Amino acid sequence: MGGGFFCFVVFARVLGSGALGQLAFVMAFVTIAGNIADFGTNSALAKSLAEHRDRDPGAWLGNYLLVRAALALLTVILGVFASLAVGGELLGAMLLGCLATPFMAARFFESLFQIFDRPQFSIYAALVLGGCQVALCTGFLLLGAGLTGYMVAFATSQLVYFVVALSLSHALVMPRISWRPELSVELFKLAKPMGVSALVMAAYSRADVFMLTYWRSSKEVGLYNASYRLLDLSIAVAVTAALPLVPILAQRLHRNREDTRVLCTELMGFVATALLPVAILTALLASAILKQVYGSEFTQSAPVLSIFAWLFMATGYWMIASSINLAAGNLWYNYWLTPLAAAVNVGINIFLIPRHGIVGAAVGTATSTLLTLTVVMWNVHRSVGNIHEPRLWLKLLVCGTALFLAEQWARDVAPDIHPTVTAGCGFALYASLAWMLGLVPVNRLGKVMTARRDGR
């Protein structure tokens, strides 16, 4: 994730907001294609392979790879036709994105490494991917290759990652490539609600890019995407943190539901405690962050980043909650929730983007995200019971208010001090209050460290 974000920043600084708008259009197309190539099977594998680990996992994994190969072929075919229809001057970049999609969507290896007790393999594969992206993408950009060269480097790095991860997986389980219809049916039964939800979500979450491209300029698309890329980074962090939880929570739910409810309560409290200061500081320091990361040209996107700052917290909370629902097998609400959220987002965008541009698009994204979070949390209540404690939110309100007031006071009293200094002091104050009020799960963390030392 760090490598990909670094390359994105280099692209913005070298080619500017106009070219960044073109990249946003291409990557929105690639994101939708990636969700077709996945169609919920990554999440399905995280749950189902844990159950099949002791029941011929080679047959299950081999059948899974056949299903993924079929989805990849379908994605490439559809992607080529779509590129020819709408690509125009971006045709070459879109075709390269199509070729990269099957490998970009192959993030199921992380779940496999987790289930077979080799999570460190994810580090090796990630280092290869990040290193390739940084070396190839920045190299092509500095040589003046432009958007098409950037996409060549992007596709190559995804292919290298796939080969390395596949080689590592062979040390854990050797897939037997034989199609077994009953396993495919079982896989799609679990993947379908997540796949439909993810596909519609990808389409409507990127609808703002397509609408901005239609109604506004490529420069505005680039400015919007500069802030959205920071939100994407937070989503990627949340997905990376949430997906390994699925097999763990699924096993715990099978053994002791009440113990799992208590664990989820602590987990969600810890997530909220960790993300709240990020949201507050990002909203307050939006202009400084954008200037530091992308350059002065992109400070015009500060109002958008201020809105997205709170979506950082909402999205992280939502992804962890979705993992709890997946582990509990509570998925069917995705069929109606995602189309509803899509309709809300697109409707708001149609009304606001022509009048308010990138700020209108951000409002549409925020509204649909909060609607989705509300429904997902209600279903968590149905899955494992009540996981929220009013005392927790009162303590968070105290810590968050203290951080906000301290940061505002520091900016008024000493405006010449660098923002990172005031942010660091504010975060130290927040962390101290969180520790004093018992928001940091010291007991649970102590048990984890003891278990690791004992080798359990």
C-alpha cells in the first residue's frame, strides 16, 4: 500500500492534476473490473478454506483457482470491449489495466497464508509488490513515459506479485486442478452476496469520477482524486486488517458465541479509539497535508479531504463490522443495501456535482457511506448481539473534544509553529487521556503477548 501510494504521489507531482484526472478515470475502470474478477471469492475463501483445512484443502483450492481463472477471462473480455467503446485517447492505458486486473484481484493469498499459519509470507509478497511498483512506476515516470508507461509498470508489478505469492503458497498446500461442481456451488453460494455488493459498491463509489469527468474538467477530477486516494489508502488498510479476522472470528463463533461478542466489543472500541484522532487531525490539517504530499496545486482539494477525514473512521469501522457479519454468515442484507446506497450516492451527485463540483461529490460519497455503516452495524447486532457501550462513546467524546480544542488553541496562539508539531502534541494528549480512561485494551494486549511468548 505504501509503495502504491508513493507512486501515486510521484505521478501527481510529475504530471499534475490534469493527468491525475486521467489516471483516476482509468483506475476507476480497473477497480470495477477487479471486482468482477473477484466477485466476492476472496472473502469466501477466507471463511470456507478455514473450514476445509482438514478436509482435502488441495481439492478446494484447485477448484477455487479454476473459478478464478474463469472470472479473470470474463473480466478481460468485457474490459476489452468496454475499452474499445469508451477509451478514446486512454485506450492503451485501459487495455493495460484490463491485462493487470486478474493479477491485481488475486489477494486471496493473504487469507491462505493466514489459515495455514504462515502470515509472514504476506510480508514477503508485499515487499516484492511494493518494491516492483516503486522501482518500475517511478522509473517510467521519471523517464517521461506518461500514463501509458505508468500502466505498463503497474501491470508488470501485479504479475510479479502473483508469481511470487503463488510460489509461496505451494509450500503450504498444493492445489489439485480438478473441477468439482459441488465445491463451485458452495463457493458461489457464499461469495454471491458479497460479490454483488462489492461490484455495485465499486460502480457507485467510482460514479463520482465518471460524473466529474462528464460535467467538470480533468483538473477537478485530479484534485478530487488526490483526496480520494487518501481515503482509498485508509480503506485498503481496513481491508488488510479486517480480512484475516474472518477465519479467526468464524472459529470463535463456532466455539463460544458470548466470548466472541465480548471480543468484538473490545475490537470495535479499539478501532474507534485508534481512528478518531486521525479523523480530527486530518480534518483540521487538510490544506497542510495536501501541500506536503502533492504540492501547492492540490490545496484546492482541502474541503474534500476535510469531509473524507471522517469517512476514514467510518470506513474502517464499517470494514471490521462487515468481517464480523461475514464470519457469522450474515450476508443477505448486501443484496438490497448496496443498490440503495448506490441510488443515494448517484442521486446526490446528479444534483450537487454540476453546482458544487468536487465538494458535491464528496457529500454524496459521505452520505451513502454513513447509510451503509448504519445498516451494517444493525446487522452486527443481529449477528453477535450488542457490542456497543455508552461509556465508551462518552470517553471518546471527552478525548476527541480535548484534542480538537488543543489543536485549535495551538493554531490561534502560535500560528507559526509547524502543523506536525502541534499535531504531535495533540495526539500525545489524546493518547494520554485514552490510556487514563481505559480505552486502550491493556488486559487483552497482555494476553496476546503472553500467548505469543508461550507459543500458543
